Amino acid sequence: MGKLTYVVIIISVIVIVSLFWINFPSIFPPSIKEMRNTFSASVTTPKVNVNGINSTTFSLSFSIKVSIPDYSGRVFLASGVIPLGANPCSYLPQSFLPNITPPAIYSSFFAKTFWVMLLNSTIYTENKTFRVSLDAVSTPNNNWVFLSQGFNLNETPVVWIIVFENHHAYRIGVIEFERVGEGLLYIPKIERC
């Protein structure tokens, strides 16, 4: 075989591997750091409901979709509350159990979105490790899910974004719902932590 044949074989292999990589990126999953840096979250405008006349408890209802490029695994969403002013990346909510169970979390029959319970699980983050028990919604990547979380005016609703990789749970981000002004308007803020 001549030099030209070897060059053609090497170029062919490079082209085939490149085409494979472009068409099937999920075979080479992103690292946790890449997921943390590249995920996006879409959140509908949250609706605030007052739980009764003169009540000091409320519920926040919203739909959320988390998209992680080149990730074929499931996304876990755990909602809870933290005290006003607490750092959403370092504060561990006392409970992740939503006060109000969503009326429906299935966005379609094939989406296979369901509730899961993690008991006494270790959740790894970029700078901290948490030991928690939580209920979460397990959903395919890039899928809309409806959630609802109870809270009072001394609390901030949050959603942890968790992925599983190599049999470990990693929190790649937090969505914090910040109160705007003195009214009951809340806006989602995405934290990569």
C-alpha cells in the first residue's frame, strides 16, 4: 500500500468518527461540569394562590423545562423552601416535600414523568455535599413539567435541578423564586451551583 492509501484511510476514519460524534453526541455524555455550565431552564410566569381569606400561606404554581445539551439521562426536580435571604446554593431546605401535590405532572403519555423518593441520599454539588431525603419529579431531558410549592412570606421557594451520573446524584443548579416589590409577584432566577 502506498502513502496515498494510508492518507485516504486516516481521513476516512476521521470523517466517520466526526459524523458519528455529530449525529450521536449522547453516546459521549457531557461531564457534570459541562452540564452545570450549559443547562438552560425555562420557567413559565409563576402563579401565586392565597390559601384562604387572611391567610399567610401561599402556593406558587409554574411549569418548568430543563434542557441539558447532549444529555440522554433523566432530570430530577425537587421543590422546597428556604428562609428569606438564605443562599440558595448553600442552604439545605428542611423539607423538599411540596405542600401541594401537582394535579398532573404528565406532559404526554410517552414522557414517562413520575415522582420518585430519595431517602438519605448524598447529593454532590460543585463545592458542597448534602445528605438529604427528598421527593422529586423525574422527567426526560427537555420536557415540560408542572409543579406547585407551598410557602409563606418569610420563605423563598426553590427548585433543585439534579442529575444522576455513574450512580451518584449531582445538583447542577437551583431555581430561586424572588419576590418583586411588596406584592405577590415572583420571578425565577437560575443559579448554577
